[in-house]
Amino acid sequence: SGLFASSVLTEGPLKKDKGSFLLGGRMTYFEPWIDFFSKRGNLLTFSGDDIKYRFFDVNLKLDYTLSDRDGVFFLL
């Protein structure tokens, strides 16, 4: 977590000693800050309505061991 963005991450086993997952995500909340400063005596030179700044992303990784020598993983 930060002043303008937050993130979350979790991971765990799918099957004991065979597979695992990792799931994470991020998002921003910068727009409320733009709105706040643009409405406080024109501290910024633009209108908060003019700027739309945001992002989010999600990551997923699945990992599975097929044998001692083989494995497979999936990333999204």
C-alpha cells in the first residue's frame, strides 16, 4: 500500500508437494487526490474532470509438478 496505489498478493499450495498458485493485483486511487487539489483554490492548473488516471492489473500463476523431471506452469 502507498499513498496512490494498493496491492495484494496471496499464494499457497494446490496439492501437497505437487502444485501451487500465486494471485496478485494492484490498483491506483490517484483521482481523488487530483479532485482534492483541483478544488482547493486552483492549486493545480487543470480541472480534475479533465484527467482520468487509473490502472489496475491482476496476475495469476499456477505451477504443477508432473514428475521429478517435468512440470508445467501457467501465467495470466
